[in-house]
Amino acid sequence: MLEIKNLAVAYGGIEALKGISLEVEEGKIVTLVGANGAGKSTMLRTIVGIVKPKSGTITYNGKNLLAEKSHNIVKTGITLVPEGRRIFPDLTVFENLKIGAYTRKDEKEIKHDYEWVFSLFPKLKEREWQLAGTLSGGEQQMLAVGRALMSKPKLLMMDEPSLGLAPLIITDIFNIIKEINKLGVTILLIEQNANAALKIADVGYVMETGRITMKGTGRELLANEEIRKAYLGEQVKKK
């Protein structure tokens, strides 16, 4: 579905991505783990056209994404849930969701999808007319995901969805990610919580300082001693 080849991105003289290659198969959950500053977010921003690469290719269902503007990339079925949620705090929950559907004209389907999002996140239904800025951190993350789903994505990209959330909320978010995937949406997930992310991943990649250093199934990477030591920390010592 998505194929990245030899992608290089530089900010000034600093190379953020150093010729990475990565594939996302349709219907899969693909996870990219790595430390802060590894280049993970840069990759997502390049896919959606916010950042222009120095070299390399990005193709989506055979289409060259580097030739497209960001708003046209959204129309192809790719949606990004950005790090830090980026909801509109002075708009209501409903208004935020409505913005997510701005590229669509199918009013009947849009109405159906509001109900679908509310079924995934019942707390959002309870707060439908509440200002988004007054929601808790977990509720704002749910709203960010719900807003992305309103664009009816085929490929949903998520940047650090568990960042700053309580453990119980993190569990809820990852359960929702699995549910969305079961409904036919392909997921590309960037996450520092390697344990939670790799548990749900069909395929995992490890990124270090702008390079992909490892690839395997989620289960294979979870079992890898090097990964366990580097990214799972105390969880390994307790076992």
C-alpha cells in the first residue's frame, strides 16, 4: 500500500532521515519504534507533504506522493493523527469532528460516521457540545483519533498516541487501534511505548538516528534481547 525507498531528509545541514526504506501492507498494523529525535515524526510529516525530502521516493498504491500537495494526499485516503493531539480547543467536540470530514461531500455517510466515532468513543458522545479544550488529555486524544477517522482514511498514521496519558487510558487507546484495524483501516503507528506498540503490530521497524536498523514481526522484535534492553527497560529486569 505504502512504499518508501531511500528517503533522505535534511534540516539545514542536519540529516534527519538517512536513506530509509519501509513498506506498509494493506490491512496491517505497522509500528515504528525508536528514541526521541530518531526521525520518526519527520518520516510521517514527509509522507503527508509537510516536509520535502532531499531524495528518495514515496508511493501509495502506485501513486507518487512527492508530486502531490498535502490536501490532495488527504483525499487519497491518508490521514495523520499528529503528536500532541492538535485539536481545536475553542471548538466543540462535534465541530472538531466536522472539520475532519471537510474533504467529503457524502452527507448521509458523514452522519453515519459521526455515530461510528461515538460508538468507538462513548465519552465523546457525552461531551458532544463541550469545548474541546476542556476535555482531559485522554479525551482529547480520542477526539484527535475520531477527527482523523471522519476523513474516512484507508491508511491511518498515528504519531505517539499514548504520549502523556495514564496507563488505563493507554490500554483503551491501543484497544481502539486494534478495533479500527479490524474494520479494514491500515495503521502506521509511531510510538515510544515499544511494549504496547509491538504487542499489536503485524510488522515492526526500529529507527535509530535517521536509519532503519531492524525489521521483524511485532512478536520477533519483542523477543529480541537488544530491543528489550534498549526500549523496554525495567520491564525486562522484572521478568
